[in-house]
Amino acid sequence: MKETKKPYLSIVIPVYNEAGNLDRLAERLFKSLDLSKKTYEVIFVNDGSKDGSINILERIYNEHKDIVRVVDFQRNFGQHMAIMAGFEETRGEIIVTLDADLQNPPEEIPKLINLIEKGHDLVSGYRIKRKDSFFRKYISKLMNIIREKLTNINMTDEGCMLRAYSRDVVNLMVATKSAAIFVPALAYSYASNPTEIAVNHEARFTGESKYRFFSLVRLYFDLMTGYSLVPLQAFTLFGFVVSILSLLFFVFLVVRRLFVGPEVQGVFTLFAIMFFLVGVLLMGLGITGEYIGRIYQEVKQRPRFAVKRVIGR
């Protein structure tokens, strides 16, 4: 159902080099939303695409001016910043995020909306029968375990962006001006009645994943240091234990020297211990540096993203 009044649903879709998927995505998405008989709007966020995605988005807008808007970034700022920019443009009571690669079927959206209407303020999809490589699935499971231990945020599948949010949760997220944003974790920090639901997962229609190994590592560093002090606390505890053990070892060497004599051959052992402690120190400096870097980003108070234009505002 299409109209220009305030919509009931807002769909936010970050787009980065998805020219081959956009037409098929729009076709399936509009068909699914029309069947829901609810008023809606679709907000595409072009995250600095270089493959002509913006041209296709402009055409989709021209064909559906009453329900489509396009946020066009100056350059690539990342998926989570693109979602936050989309949130700032939404007007609906229920907001749904969806990837543009068609691995999250648009036909699954009504399942999430139904749970929001039953009183939940956050509904997170988790993918069943994932069509990703073994490496991606293994890394995802490993990171899920690490994230749960470090942040106490319980999510079955943090990598699935098919999620539905109430208006109140999105308003709180938009009001957050932190430079480090991980959308699923941020949403859970504000939701009072979250839930999860299994959703289907499809193979990519075309193109390839934009998350490389380094990008995933960077993403999880953002998550761990942006939403938890556990790494610092764990390193402090580890440093305390190492200090105690080092003191005991020093006492042992002094006593041995007094009663047994010097241990010439123990020089290599001492070097090994020294190198180990230096490695621990460097690791600690790295962890501390991550937190200091986040503080530096916050105090600069620079915009989190730069919007070139909003088509259809």
C-alpha cells in the first residue's frame, strides 16, 4: 500500500557496490511490502559505491517517488554508519534493516513485524542453513562466543542485519553520538524486550561479500573495545598474576644463588622469560591504545559520516 503520509514501516538498506542486485531486490521488496497492506517507505543509503549503484538507486527513486528516498554518502563510511544515517531519515513506527545482497530474503520481513506488534521492541533474525563459506561460518561462530563472553550481549547471530526495531529504540540509537557504532550491540543496550527469530538465508544473487578478513577483525575490535571494558580488566588481572609469579621466581633465584651457587646456563631461561614479558607488555599497550584511540575519536567530535545529498527528502 503506497501513500505519501507518515508510513507505518520504514525499511533501511545500506548499499555498497550492489549494482547487480538492486533491481531484483526492489522488485521482491516492494511486492512483499505491498502484500502486507501496510504503509511503508524504503530508504537506501549509498555508502560510497563505485560501481554505478547510485544511478540505479536514482532510477528506482524516479519510479517510486512516493515511497523511496536515497541517502548518498560522500565516500564509504561502513555498513553500520550507513544504517545510522538511514535511521535518521526514518518516519515509521517500525523500522527494519535489510542487506542489499539478497541473502536476507525480503519475504521474511512480515515475520519480524509480527513480533514487534506483539510487544517486542527489538527482533533479531538469525540465519538458518547459511549459504556462506565454511570459513565465514566458523569465524562467525567463534566471534559470537568471544563477543558473548566479553560484552554479556546475547545474540545468536550478530552478523545478520535482518532486524526490526521499535520507534523508541531507534530514537535512542540516533541520539547516541558515539564515534564507534555496532548497530546490533547498540540496539540491545536500549531494548527492554528483545527477541530472536529464525530467518532463511540465500546465496548471493550476484557480487561478493564486502567484508574481508581484516574488515572482520576491525569490526570485532570495534565491538569489544566499544561495548566492554573486559579486555582492559583481563589484561590488568593477567599483569597482576605475572607480576606475582615474576616476584616468586626472583626470590627463587636469590635463594638458589645463596645455597647452590650461580646458574650460568640459566641465562637463556632468563632471556626467554624477558622476551615473554616484553610480548605481554606490547600486547597490553596495544589493548590500551585501542581504548585511547576511541577516546581520541570521541573528543574530536567530528561527524560520523558525511551526506552528499538526500534524494526525495
